Amino acid sequence: YVSYATAFSPQVGFDAYGTPFKPTTGEQGEVGIKYQMPSLPVLLTAAVFDIVQNNVLRTDPNNIVFLASTGQVESKGLELEAKLSLKQGIDLTAAYTRLNVVITQGEPDTTGNQLSGIPRNSFAAFGKYTFQPSSPVEGLAVGMGVRYIGASFGDDLNTFENPSVTLVDAMVEYDAGKFDRRLSGAYLRVNARNLFDKQYQACQSGFCYAGERRQVIGSLTYRW
């Protein structure tokens, strides 16, 4: 497939000098391919893209309570994904992204540098197992995955880097309809991000923040 898109987004607010922000505009081109293997339940996807954005808002390095407009940013990247689904209730997904985001128009000391806070490489893999009808816990599904967030620059001057970090996620889901037909369509789910509560920090535009700590979210969904 081939796609092309343009974007226009008004920006609300003013910079440190009282000048209203110009709208963000952009163009995106993408070429990709999807392949369903005939002998295996595997779907492969690959895509390359080029995105140009104008008037991107960033934290003003001279006054952190304000935002500043960066002239132009270009993102070039590659995305790969593989999905495997087996009749035994096993689902596996793996995805890799290579991203190069460069400030193509901006301050003289940052033009040509990589935009801070954007990892150049990232990888994610997740596995899910759904217990089958022969199991006493039919309707229960459990899953676990890993996310690798690669190194990135901590400021737009590219003077220091954020180290890479690997995080573990997990989930438990139950189809209530397997317990009682009157509950068909109801699903209970618990998601955990950063399961082991790994502490790390991420820096962007020269300012550092604590990384996302462990989050556990429960949900109840009903599908008609």
C-alpha cells in the first residue's frame, strides 16, 4: 500500500514574548506491505514513512513555563510487526520501530540535531494464552510482554543521552459468559504496566522527569 496525507492543527497559546503560536502543519508519506503466510497463521507487516511537521511546540529552554515553536521537524522511520495466532489459544505479537527525528529548521545550535526524548530504536513483544474449553478455567486468558525503549538524546543540543530501559507488562482477562451464559458479552480485565515497578528517568528538551511507575488498571467491558 501507499499513502499520503497532510495535516493542519491550530495551536492555542502564546510564547514567552506574547506571540501567538502558528498552526502546526505537516505532510506524511508511507509505503508498506502486509503478507499473510499461506502455510502458517502468521501475519507480517513492514512500512517505511517520512513525516515533515512545521511549527512543532517544545519547552522553551530559556523559560520552562512557556512553550516555543520549533521551525521544522522531519521523522523518517521503519516499522516491522509479526503476529502469530494458534488454535490452541496462543497469540504472539512482536514489533520493532527504527525512528530518526531530526530538527531540519530551528535555532542555529540545534538545526540538524535529533529531537530529544525520541528513542531511535524500540521493540515490544507480547504473548497471550487463552485457556481452552477442555480446561476447568475456560474463559481465562493471561498474558505477559516486554517493552524495550532505546536510548535517546536528553536535550535538543544532543549533549547527553537517556539510557535504554526494558519494562515488563502483564494482563489477566476473563470471559464471564463462560461462567454463566446470562453474562455473555461481559469481560473482566486487569492490565499492569511496568509490572516490576522499575524506576528510571526520561529527559526531553534538557528537563528530566520520572518515568512511568507501575500502573494496574481494572476494567469491565460489555459487548452487545
